[in-house]
Amino acid sequence: MNRGFYLPVKNEYAVAIDIGTTKIVTLIGRIKKNNVLEVIGYGLAGCKGIKKGIVIDLNDATKSILNSIEAAEKATKMFVDAAYIGVTGKHISIINNSSEININNPNKVVRKQDLERLLSKANRINISSQHEVIHTLIKQFTVDDEKGIVDPVGLATERLGVELLVIYGSSTLIKNTVNSVKNTNIEIEDVILEALASSEAVLTPEEKNSGVVLLDIGGGTTDVAIYKDKKMVFTYCLPVGGDLITNDISIGLNIPFSKAEDIKKKFANVDYNFYESLNNVNMGDIKIDRNKATLNIKLYTIVDSRVKELLQLIKEKIESYGFMYSVPCGLVITGGVSQMKGLKTMANSIFNLPVRIGAPIDTEGPSEVVNDPIYSTSVGLLRYAFQLKKFSSVEQFEEKNASLRSRFRDFISRILKS
Ligand SMILES: Nc1ncnc2c1ncn2[C@@H]1O[C@H](COP(=O)(O)OP(=O)(O)OP(=O)(O)O)[C@@H](O)[C@H]1O
Ligand SMILES: [Mg+2]
């Protein structure tokens, strides 16, 4: 494969790489004039060397990433020299930070420099030297005691405040992910949290505004994000995903992992009504293949308990942070496991909230990409990449303060140099 023969990806396009536990996706796309994201080509490759969102074998990970990049290059006839990449894993943590300053100018009106002063004060966050900030998201501004201000510039007030959601992770683990991509000889444009990316791809503005929980259940991780009043207010990564379900099937039915994976995708169903129907048929209808029915019940029992456990763990987490009653739009589930039959019914009964299964929205491109929940993270990475490229106003959800930005750039360049 002669990668160098293609022309570099043009300026109006961006490249995103989703480094998942089971697969790597490279997407190349652009934002069209009507604000719709257009995916013009993609590369999908199986993944080795990544587990639960983190690199466990650098060479294997790099090879898988390269396979995916090369497939995307072949599809678009473009040469990828830089990309936005996703990070996740249980090392990701959050801090809520708020800060306030007095507005001292004679008119008592918030100016741009006041905003910068406030944000740089709010950004003095105590995290250990083993951690790095990935995002600083603005939840809201306050002027005097008035909350929910989107852009305070020009408003009159005595005091200006801000509430931030700071997302950070282990420097070493992020560095490993960055290096696995860097070893393919491409530049890293930025690192984006996968939960944030998936949310960007599948949640509607209305859901984000009213309050919603996003679950991206992949092969090795379940990424959680909660939105309220248009902003992300919480995120969490549970290092459990579909691989664990497959593993249980493999052990329970005494079959190899790959066979268990096939059976899971084709036959697993966690809807209680399905189980009931199996029982009824098994008892009443003598024409039914009893072995098949017994096997189905066994499969149901294994998968049901694993998926229930996963959803219960998430529910407990959400409850412990007090968000259960502030998410009227309920749950939007995406990622490969969202295709599990009966999942919607089960999640609905566990959370007692509305549930929908989400795939990318407002996206054009190959139908196998834009309609499939396994592409939510990569589509969202691409969408978010364009928002970062815009760098526009502070009313955007991410803080674009120059000092912070350079701090992050420092972090990336330190990683790249070391
Ligand atoms: N129809 C289906 N029913 C049940 N599970 C499914 C189905 N299709 C895919 N999956 C499961 O989805 C998982 C893969 O999902 P996805 O591609 O979102 O994960 P990933 O991005 O590689 O991993 P992660 O995000 O956890 O690092 C696998 O466990 C796979 O078995
Ligand atoms: Mg994933």
C-alpha cells in the first residue's frame, strides 16, 4: 500500500479515529453549508491491543489503527496526515469547579478581559501531576445571583461567576493512546472524550436541553454522559461492555468466544416477555424442539443477569450523583450493545424512564455508517472536531481560553516529544 501516493486530506475536511476495544474506525468528513455533517469515507478494522479503552499492546494497537487509516485512505483517495482521536477508560474523572470575580470597571459591565480573568481563575484546579485535563466545559455563568447565563459579555453586574465541568485522565494512559496513533506517523490534532463525542452524534438539542442520559455500551466500556440545560453535567466510564457478556456465554455454554459472540448477536434477547414465551412454549407445545428451547432459556439467563447487572451499576451511579430526577428525556443508548434485542424494554423497566436506541443524527454518508450505533463515537469525534476548529465564541460549551488551549497543546507536544 503506497500511502504517499494520495493527496493530503483537504483543509475543509477533518479526520477522526475512534480507538475502540473491538474495532478502530477512521472517518473523513466535512461540515456542509446546511450544517449537516458529511462522511465522505471511512475505514473499519478489527482491533487488537486495546482493552477497556486503554492500550495493552502498543504494536498491536498501532497495526490496527494503521489498517483502519489505510482503509479510509483507499476509500477517499486522500492521504491522512493528522487526526482527532478519542479517549476513554475508567481513569477518566471529573471535577466541578466554580469561581467568582468582582467587576470593578465604572460601568460594571462584563468585558472580554473580565471573562478571561474569571476563566483563568476558575482554571486553577488542583489535580495531581499524574493527571491531565482533557476538557474544561462551561456549564453556566452567573451574574450576581442570576444563574443560567450563556454569554455574560456586555451584561451589567457586580459579580461574575462561572461553573465548570473539568474532565481529566491519567497522563500515562492518554500518552499510550496518543503514541499508538503517533506511531502510524500521523499528527494528533486533539484528544476528545469518547462520551462527549457519542453525545454529539446521537443526542438531539431538545434532549440535551431537557435532561438526558447517554449510554454508549461498547465491547469493553460503557461511557456515560448526562446533559442538562444544553450542557454536559456528568460523565463516567464503567469498564464493562459486551465482551463480558460474550465471555459469560462462552463459559456458560462451553463454546469458544467467537461462537459465543455470534450466538449473542443472533439469538440473545433480554426482554422478559421473550423469556416468558420460551417457557410457555416449552411447557405446552410438544412439537417444539425442547433442546433448542432449553438452550435459549440458558442463553437468556446468562445474558439477562449480565446486562441487568451492568444497567443496575449505572443506575446506582446516576442515583448517587442525584441526577435521576433531572433527566425527563430518559436514556439514549448507543454503541454495539444497544443492538441487543430487548435492551430497550429492560432498560425502561430498570430505570423507569423513557429509552431510545440512538444512532448518529443529522449525518450524511454511507448508510452502513450513519445508521449504525457502532459509529456514534467516530461520527461525534468528527462533529466535535469541527467545533474545535471553529474556535469561535465563549458561548460554545468548551472553554476556548487561549491559556488553557496552549496548556493542552503543551500537554500534547510534551507527549509527542517524549
Ligand atoms: N446485535 C447485537 N447484539 C448484541 N451485542 C452486539 C450486537 N452487535 C454488536 N454487539 C456488541 O457490541 C460490542 C461492540 O460495540 P462497539 O463497536 O460499540 O465497541 P467498541 O467501540 O469496539 O468498544 P469500546 O467502545 O467499549 O472500547 C461487542 O461486544 C459486540 O458483541
Ligand atoms: Mg466505542
